[in-house]
Amino acid sequence: MPITTTRTDGGVVTVTVDYPPVNALPSSAWFDLADAITAAGNDPSTHVVILRAEGRGFNAGVDIKEMQATEGFGALIAANHGCTAAFSAVYDCAVPVVVAVKNFCVGGGIGLVGNADVIVASEGAVFGLPEVDRGALGAATHLARLVPQHMMRTLYYTAQNVTAEQLLHFGSVHRVVAADELDSAALDVAEKIAAKDTRVIRAAKSAINHIDPVDVKASYRLEQGYTFELNLAGVADEHRDEFVATGKALNTGGHA
């Protein structure tokens, strides 16, 4: 199964994503992921959720090939709504969400990680938003929760990655461990949270969300509006078609 859920006796629920080869998710999978995380948090026996992935890396964003194989804007709208649902599910989950990032987390994966409560990562893992190279925008809201403001802008405009080690320095990643220790590191911090009174932890999650200085859902929706403009103008299709055809970003020679 592409998205599975397991549970320990201590109230730790693990949601695993497995969409080979790189966990680029079709639009339906974003909704499925949202449902799995929401259901886990709504279960009163759940104390904490771990979000992890099988395969080569944690998440490679949306499935661009699916989008380009579909006529009209239906697939684009579905992907945007699906990402909104999944990102919100992580943020609104009634209990803390620990994400275990191995190897890479790009595109939509940043939305998941940026909205999580605790991040652990494998050594050398990279985080980034290649959106401008795909003719799109989005998840700057969530990248800004991982790095300082000017670093976010630099990474966003250049589509460059930041490493797990750099994020550890910034304080947004809790631990960086060897790849074969990633699951145990995520479980370790999850069990520390799960050992607390879940009534207090659930109240703490709600309180922290309510004092958040940025409304992440409204902010992301604003970003999506600019993405829709680029699609209506035909700009986004140019870049996505080039990516599907060559796997590379389109070189426009500096003009819009």
C-alpha cells in the first residue's frame, strides 16, 4: 500500500509513504496522506505521529508527469488542493507530528516538513524548492519556518538546496543521524513526547498553533494564487513540459 499506518502500544502512530521511485505524489495521494494523518490525530489513543517514507527519499513534491498528461487545469487544481489538505493535516493534527527525512525533501515535501513539530534527518539530506524552475510558486511559507528570511529568499530565487546539517545549525532540525539510525531517532523523540500526559500535549499543540505569528494556511493560499496566474499565462506549462521531456529546467535566457 502506498500509504500505511502502524501503531505502538505507547500511542506512537507511524504514517509511511511509499510511491516509488522518488515519492513524487499524484494528487489523490496528497488527500490520502491528509486523511491518514488526520485520522491518527483524531484517535484519542494517539499521543504522537511520525511521518516517514520508504524508497530513495522522503518526498519529491507533486507528480508533474501526471499533471502534464491531463488536459485542462483539473490536475493542477487537484494537486494544489491536495497539497493544501496534507500540509494543513500536519499543522492541525491534534498531536505533535515528527517527520523523519531521508536523502531529500523537495517541493511539496517542504510544506509537510515546514508544518511539522519536530524534524529529524539523515546525514547529507537536502531540502529545497525547485518551484521557480517548474514555472510555479509555493511553500515559501513553509521554507521560511526552516531558515532565516534572507536565506529563504536566496534559496527560493535560485532553487538551491539547504542541507540537514545547515538546518541543524539554524535550530529547525532536531537531530541529524546516519540513514540507518533515522527511524530509531524519530521514535526516540516521539516516545519522549508520548510519555507525557496526552491531554496536556494536545492542549500544548493547540496553544502553540494559536500563537503562531504566521497564518500558514492563508499564506500558502496566497502563494497558490500566483501559481494559478502563471498557469493561466501559459508560463508554467512551458517549464513543466521541458521538465517532463528532459528532466531539466527550462533556460529562458533571462526573459519572462
